[in-house]
Amino acid sequence: MGEGPLSDEERLNWLILSRSENVGPTTFKSLIKRYHTASEALRALPDLSRKGGLNRPPRIFSRDTATRAMAHAATFGARLLCSIEQDYPALLRQVDPCPPVLWIKGNPALLNGSCVGIVGARNASAVARKFSRQLAHDIGAAGHVIVSGLARGIDTAAHEAALDSGTIAVVAGGLDVIYPPENAALHAAIGARGLIVSEQVPGTEPKAEFFPRRNRIISGLSRALVVVEAALRSGSLITARLAAEQGREVFAVPGSPLDPRCEGTNRLIRDGATLLMSSHDVLEELGGGGPRHTYFSEPDPPPLPPREPGTAEMRKLLDLLSPNPIDLDDLVRESGLDAAMLSALLLELSLAGRVNRHPDGTVSLA
């Protein structure tokens, strides 16, 4: 379970840290574990970046911009939720690393309900939209919260059918940016009766690179994911892949092999997704309740070494790294460095933008 509410100052510092240069979710989590507060981590950033090889001060997100964003969010009933706080969705904390901060508008209690994701084609067929509405209605009536991405087609149908029972829209832009424009009324209805969620600062226009992150939150919130129609190269298949990686049950609705909109779902079934014929298939799977994990569910890392790593250790580590990802256990074994010193070096290199930390826990040169 998370902790109580953060102070306004510390919450502001979480936002600043999360949006500062080279501070992705993995590095953010490492910084909080090491320094315990975002304010202390921000103080350490310049020195850590310099040690990692950055030859200039790191670009730290503007405090004035962060303050204005918080104030603007309050004007339309939105707020920032940090991953250590109690309202943060317990299931999303299981995703490693989870998003450090979320912007939310609406009923936060929905975040810790039993959620089911429903996604699919934007240009969905009429029969698929009808089926999605029926699925969302039946699953919602059974006490589950419907999660989707507020896109055209399947997403829209699922949200509309679940307005009364509870629905969460995860969007790729700021909470106050209406996309697509024709969903303005639905956007407003979900904000008033359900919940809208985003990683992006209010006022941010959706960009292509934001959608996979949006999809990761949809799957991360959901105990199960249903894909109704999807082409072979579509965001819905990205969401399905992420859901499988996160250990969620993936359902796919079969369709005609002659319809390109069904190629993706048919491929999912061929590759091991559960074939879905009705809402009963999902409800039967969800009968047992879902896992709940804390943000800091894994064992505490080893204590920091008594001395700071020096240039010799840094050189040894850089010699071992390459563009090919390597597991941290292999790095410990090959370098002879203890885990704590390796962690400290990788944090400095991450902040300098010299290494990439991958979702599977591996690391490579940037």
C-alpha cells in the first residue's frame, strides 16, 4: 500500500524530477530509493550527471512551469498523483517501472477497482462496435471498471457503454486536450462520472511517441485485456503485447480472415491469446480476484558502498557495456563490482544519457 498524501512542495518536486533530462521511470525509481525524497534527488542531479560524463548542467524541468501546470490543473478539477501515494493504482505499481506520476480528473476510487481493458480498431466495423458495447455493459454490470484509450471506434463504444458502471479513459495528451475532437462530449462525461488519466502535463498535444506509454498504462491498470478488432500493425497489438509482458490475461475476438481489421486479433489467438466469444469468458477468468503489490515490493537494494565509485570502476564498466543489452547479474559477474557500486555507476551514466535502461531490466550503451 502507498503512503499518505505528499506535501505540496514534495509533490511539485516529484513532477520536476520526473520531467528532468534523462530521468525516465527506471532512473526516477533508483533516485527515490537512494535519496528517499524528490527534493534530495534534485539536489544530487548535477553532481551525478557530471560523474556520469555529462559536460554541462543537466536540464532540470522549470519550477515555474511545474507550478503553473499544477495551478492550471486545479482550475479544471485535475490533480497530480504520485506513485507512492495511497490513491495510486495498486495493480499499476506492479509494472516495473511504473509511471512516477499521473494526472487524474474524476473519481480516483476507480483506479483501485477491478479493471478490464477493452481496445480495438479506430475504423471498427458496426458489428464490432455493437459487440464492444455489449461486452463493456456486461462486464461493468458485474462490478468491473472498463479501461480504454478514448480513441475512435472500439474505445468509444466501450466507454459509452460503461459510463454508468465506471470507466477510465487513459489519454496520450494532456487531460484538457480533447482528442479526437468528436469525443468532446464523451471526454466531459467521463471526467464528470468516471476518470481520465494521463502521464502528460496539462496542455500537452498528443504525439505518436506518447501512445505506447498510454497503452502501457491501459494494460497496467487492467487485470485482463480484450482486443476486439485490430490490424496487424496497430496500437491495440502493442497494448496486447504489453499486457502479456505484464502477466495479464489477453483475450481476442475472432473475425473473418478476409477482413484486414481482424488480422491482428486472429494472429493473437494463433499465438496463444484466449479466444473470446462472450463476456462470460472474461468474467469466468476474473472470478478469483487480482494481485496487489506495493511500489517498493521488491527487497531493498544492498546498502551503498562506503566510498564513491571512482574513474577506474567507471572505465571498467564502460568497457563492458555495448549497444547490445546485458543483464545486470552478468554485469556484476563480469565486472567484479558489487551490486551497490554498479547501481551507483549506472545511475550516473543514466543521468548523463550514456546508457539505456530497458523494461526487462537489461542495460546498454545509448
